[in-house]
Amino acid sequence: MDNPLLDDQPHPAFSRIRPEHVEPAVETLIAEGRRLIERLTAATEAATWDAFVQPIEEEDDRLARAWSPVSHLNAVMSSDALRAAYNACLPKLSEYGTEVGHNELLYRGYKQVYDTDALDPAQRKMLSNALRDMHLAGVDLPPAAKARFKEINTELSRLGSTFEEHLLDATNGWHKQLTDEADLAGLPESARELARHFATERDLEGWVLTLDVPSYLPVMKYAHCTALRRELYEAYTTRASDQGPHAGRWDNTQIIEDLLALRHEQATLLGFDNFAQVSLEPKMARSTDEVMGFLEDLAHRCAPQARRELEALQTFAVGNGGPDSLEAWDIPYWSERLRQSQHAISDEELKPYFSLDRVLDGMFQVAERLFGVFITSAAGETDTWHPDVRFYRIADDNGELIAQFYLDPFSRQRKRGGAWMDVCTNRLISACRQQLPTAYLVCNFTPPVNGQPTLLTHDDVQTLFHEFGHGLHHMLTRVDYPAVAGINGVPWDAVELPSQFLENWCWEREALDLFAYHWETDEPLPESLYQRMRSARNFQSAMQTVRQLEFALFDFRLHLEYDPAQGSRLQQILDEVRGQLSPIQPPAFNRFAHGFSHIFAGGYAAGYYSYKWAELLAADAFSLFEERGVFDAASGRAFREHILERGGSAEPMELYVAFRGREPSIDTLLRQTGIIGLMPATH
């Protein structure tokens, strides 16, 4: 059978890939990988980089190149047949990965090369990571423990996939049809048009609301009808749980319990007290105490201001005909009204200045000015998975092609919600292969309706810049070895630095002047509107920070304090964290954790704190541009040279200090978010 997943082509042949290709390709490549490792480990005493490490690296890359489009299609063009093929391969890949991680001869060969071969710094870092990761994979465990470790890996892979499927099915499994336009009171015209579009897609009359973010958020922020907001809030916050309109149908409760139990068991097999300690081994943070101290210090500074912000919101609501006590589904609605009252600004007022195509063009110009790269459309030059998908090339200032990326911008049925960057191909430069990095950038913006271009909220603009920052980290790497090129090998608590760093340019006048033009009149963003946007930047910043800290502390404590005798204590820990931090106490039916895919299916287990950790790095990095100018070429080149190009080839603090000249200061984060000076630091 002709199998496009086994073709050695620069880009996947998406239109030719079928579910029946998946298992044969994966089985073939795993078998070839096993044969190669068996041959090379027959004489590890003679191992060298060129004869031992490089061939394995290239074989690993073949498997990664085949699996990447499969995993990607399962997220963006899901079907029952593809899901079945994807799930059938997860245990095979998990088994192979565990087998490689447990291979003592392979470990010995890597150690031989590490100890005796003349290596460049990136090669040395790659092997150091490999030896560490093999230890964390259980290479030095006794046989019985290894066998159990392998079983756990396979089951963790299955559980994570099922968690994500349940969440996707629960999201897609709910919609609300409205036939009376009065029920849409308060919704902006763009949200109404989207609801009409969703109804047409389903051959229904009137309007349809869904739990996809472009549909859900406008209802929560603008709908005058409290009952409608409550209904959507309940449906959204009970997805994949034992509560809500689909109670028990796609319930993730037992999956969460099993995931936490298995992670803890794996940690104890490795000699750790808990999974949080395992999670930190490859990260910047040096101990669980350091993470908890960081989060609790921020919480101590922010919580009092968050309470004051909520009190001000409650006072405003009561004074404007609102309820005496705000419920969770009231907060976004009254917050938006307060924001408009204080700053005379709304998402709808800004959206006409942020048409997708213009924002993309401006974002590319920002990258060009900062990093000396040039981005051009390559529409029609490669195969894609959907007509909406775009393809771009990146060249350096000499005109040499250095990277490429796909952009899938719009929400649609059977596409996973959210936004992300993922790897299509890694940079790999060797005597046998010259491969450039290619990325997938995925968003879920409102598709164009009624002949209008897609208009973005300012939050959408930040999302686009954020994912593009991840993409640049992957694509501008100059490291030749995939395991430490781009985002690979970068500690999880540093990998968000480029993405959060790039978001800053969404707020700067010089950057906005590149793309913020009214889609109909071509008028630039008025200065008065810009100033109102800036003044609203830190609106309820403490409440927003506390919300992120709530997620981070819940995640970290869940893994740090797990006790097999007590189980997850899921709701107890969440309630304790909310009691400590949050001024908003959600209703009893809220099942936030059941949709928390970041930590149960997305690789952020005991690592969600990374967002705030990296936000500190990003704020401190941007402070250099505040000092020198937002398009200071020397600073941009320094960020590219020390952060983007080096990827995971060195310790992140070493790279950061090389860029900034010092370690980061938390004061820059607090100043940027408007919280500095409100509470003294505690140590």
C-alpha cells in the first residue's frame, strides 16, 4: 500500500493521508527504530556521536515526522476513523518510548559518547538531557519495577487521550437554539451573525449558541439575560463531568483519579516523594518549595487588591440595577459594563481596527523589525488539510529560507478548541539530511460571515502574537539537533517566555500603527481610543492574576500532596485554594477541573505555574525595550541570538542573563500588571 506517512517529502501530504495509513506507518517506523538501536548497541564501547547518536536522532525524527500530521489532524479535522487509528497507535508509541527509555545498552552508549567524545555545547546538552530523561524513564529500575513503569506509561497515554476526547465530545455535544431575537439582547452584531452562521450549518432556524469560545464568551460578557448566561455557564463549567446537562455521559472524574494515582506511583518507583518533584527535574525551578514560595508570594501581593476589585464591581452592579450578590455567571457581564463605564471602551469598539489579514501583516512586520526576518505567503505551494489553512515562508536578511509554517485560524466543528503551536518538522542539519523547521499555528477565531472580514478582539490579537512567539522560538532556531532545537529541550517553565514576550507589542503605539486600521474606512486607531485601551490594560489585573494563581496552586498542590490513601482530594484542594485566594466562589455544580486539559492531557501537570514564571521573564525582558525603544534593533537581535536561536541547547537562566545582563526581577512583572507596591514581599 502506498503510504504518504512514509514518504520522505518536505511537507505532509495531508490530502492523501487516510486513517488506514496510520497504524502501518507507525508499526513500520517503530520496527525500523528497534532494529537500528539493536544494531548500534551491540558495541557501545566504540560509540561516537557520528556513528551512534546521530543515526538514532535521524531515525527518531522519521517517526516524529510521520506522527506529527496524524496527531495534528486528530486535533483539527477529527473523525471517528482517525480517532480510532490515533488511539490504536498511542499504546504502541508509549510502549516503544518506554522500551527506549529503559534500554540500558542505549544508556551506556550515550554515556560513553558523553564521557569520551569531543562534543560541541549543544551536543553535550542534548546528551545530558537524554541521560537525565532516561533516568526519569526508569532505565536504572529493577526488572519488575521497569515492567510496572511501562504499564503505567501506556495507561497514562490512553487516559490523557480519553480525557481530551471527552472534553471535545462534551463541547460539541451541546448547543442552544434560539428563535426569538429578543433572547439575544445585548449581544453585539458579530456574535449574532456567528450564531446565525452556526444555525445555518446545522440546518436550524434562528440562532445557535455553542460552547466554542467565539460563541460562549460574547454571551457571558454581553447578554442581558441572566438566565441565558447561567445556562451557558453551567453547560461550559460542567463539561465532561458528573454535573450539568450531560451529567455522566463523558465524565472525566475517574480518569482524573486514575491519572493522579498513576503519576504518583511512577514518582515513587523513581524514588521521589511525589509527582511534583518529578515534574521539576527538567525545569528551571529548583525545588517544590521554590515554586510554592513564588506562587504564594504573588498571591499575598495580589489577593487584597483582587478583593477590592470585586467589591468595586459589586458596588457598581448594585448601583446600576444589578443583583445584591454577584454570581459567577454575572462577573464577566458586569465587569464588561464597569470597564466601559471607567474606560469607555469595549471589544466591539476595537474590533473594526483588527481585521485578521491586516493584523497578520503587522505581526510579520514586527518580527521583521525585531529579528531581521522576512515572512511571505506561499499560498498554494503545499498541501493543506482545509481550505482555510494558509502557508508561509520565513527568510533571513540574506534571503535564505530558514523556516515555514501553516496557519489554521478559524473555529469549526470537530476542531479542538483553544489556540496552540505545534511542531510539523524540526530543524535537523547533518551529513545525511538538511531539514528546516516547520510549525503549525492554530487558533479558533470567528470565521468570516456575510462578506465581512474576520475581526479580532484585542484578546484575539494577543492570542495570535502569543502563538506566533512560540512559532518563532521553534522556527528561528540555529541548533542542528532536534532534541534541543527550537522549543525542544527548553524547560517547561521557560518555554512560554517568547510567546508572552511578543504579546507586549500588541500594546505599543509604534507596533499598532503597522496594523490597527479600520477595515472599512482605513483610518488608523484613533489616539483617544488607544489611550483608553492602554488605560484599561490593567483593569481587574489582580482578579486576573489571582485566577491564574488559583489554577497554578491547585495543579501544584494536587500533585505535591497526593496521598494514595486519600485519593486526589480534588474538590477539597480546589476549595482550599479558592478560599485562600479567590474573591469569587463558584457554585457547587462547577467542575472546572474536568475540563482542565492543560494538566490532565496537555503536558502541564505540576507545571501550570510556568505561565506566571515565564510571565515574569517576559515582563523583565520587555523592560529592556521600554528602556531602549520598542523596535530597538540591537535588543531584538540579542533576543533572537540568545533566546530564539539557542532553543534548549543551554540552561535557560544562562541564556537569559546573556541576553539581559542580569537575572529577572519580579518588580517588572508587578509594575507591568499594576500591582507593584500594593503589598510588601514576604520571605
